[in-house]
Amino acid sequence: MSQQRIDVKKVADITIATSRDMKLNDDLVIQEWGDQLLALLDDHACRKLLVNFERVLFMSSSALRALITLNKKAKEVKATLLLCGIDDNIMEAFRITRLDNVFQIKKNEDEGVRSFTVVTDK
Amino acid sequence: MDSDARLWSWSKDCSFPSDMKIAHDLIEEVMEQVKLGGWSNKDEFAVNMALEEALVNAIQHGNGSDPAKRVHFSCRLNSQRIYIRIEDEGSGFDPNAIPDPTDPEHLLVTSGRGVFLIKSFVSRVKWNESGNVLEFEKDREH
């Protein structure tokens, strides 16, 4: 039985998934977290997905890999994926790996929700 | 690296089976010492990231997660610098053969970021010729 790794809520047609864990570096945690995010996109009603990292203080390259897989699936199902609430240190890992050019990243949840009205796929 | 002349305030030498849970406990122990040394949050994160990626490489890629193979670990720390040496019992690899994950061609490839992150977050890094021994140092910057 897997543990719940995300809290999910809806704001209008936007699905917001907030990561529960402070550290995304354990293989099992990342597997469950990634699977639960991917499962959201199986729902046809989820075509605007905002992943909130406000509780996350550490993320390994394995978690970045899971996000790339999520991004790929979002494109396949024509969903828009946004990330928000990323800690400054983790953001540096995104910059170093240039994944800040792959993902649309917003400062916080409010900004993420607002930007869905003007966002276009990268 | 690891000059004899340098005065270290804390050190640890150990070896352990290829198990990420043990590795994570070890990382916690090292990070506790880094925190006690008053390093900045940014420097702490850099050390944590390099340790995480280096131990994942040693255990999963080097030793193939084989519990019969061990990881040999050394750490030296003072208020200004941390030195880490990690040796696995695998056949090694060529770190220069890993494609640059920031190359647009490889940007969406799901693997190959660990070594790149280690190189980016530490001050000095080197592998031995066969690639199964990694040494790195991180200077306190903030």
C-alpha cells in the first residue's frame, strides 16, 4: 500500500498537487510521488496541472527525472504543466541543469493559478 | 585534496553494504556536522546534493545495488572546507563519457544529471582512472 505523497485540490479547472514530503530523494518516495502525479493526468478533467513544491527543501536528480517523465506525459495528453513554490536552492539545480527552460515555473500557488489564463505551452 | 597539513575538526571513515537507507543515515550524520559548523543554507544544500548524487552513483550504478558489494566512505570537515572520498566495488565508469545534460539534444533525457550536479555544486572533484573512486571538496562560500 503506497503512501499519499501529494495533496490534491481543484481551483476551477486547475488541479493543484502539493508535494507532502520535505525531501524528494528516496527511491520509493519518488516512485510513489511520480506515479501519483502521472495518475492525475489519466483523468481527462485534469488538463491544467500545477505542482506545488512549497514544502520541499531537497530534491535529487531522481526527482528531476520523475518530473521530466511527468512533463512528457503532460505533452502527450495535451495538458499544461506548471511548477510553483520551488525553494531557492532547488531552483539553482533547475538552473544548472537548464530545466528552468523546460518547465514553466511560477513563484507560488497564487501566481501559478493566475498564470494559467495566459500561459502557452513551451 | 585531503592535504595532511590541513587541520580537520571532524572526520569519519566507514564502509557499508550497498543500501541507500544506510547511505541516507550517513548523509544525515555528515549534514549534522555541517550544520554545527555554521555553514550557510546554500552551502549545506550544495554538500547535501553532492553527497546524495555521489552515493546514489556508488550504490546503484557502481555496485549495481548488490548488497554483497560495499561502499568505502571518508569525510573530513573543518569550518571552511569539507572533503569526501567515496569508493565503490564496481568496474567504474568514465565520467567524461556522460553526455552534457544541458545540451539541447539531451535536455529531456531522463538520466545523466547526477555527475553534472556533483561537478556543479562542489569546488573540486576528481575520479580515479577506473572511475570507481570519487573525491571532492567543497569550500565554504557564504
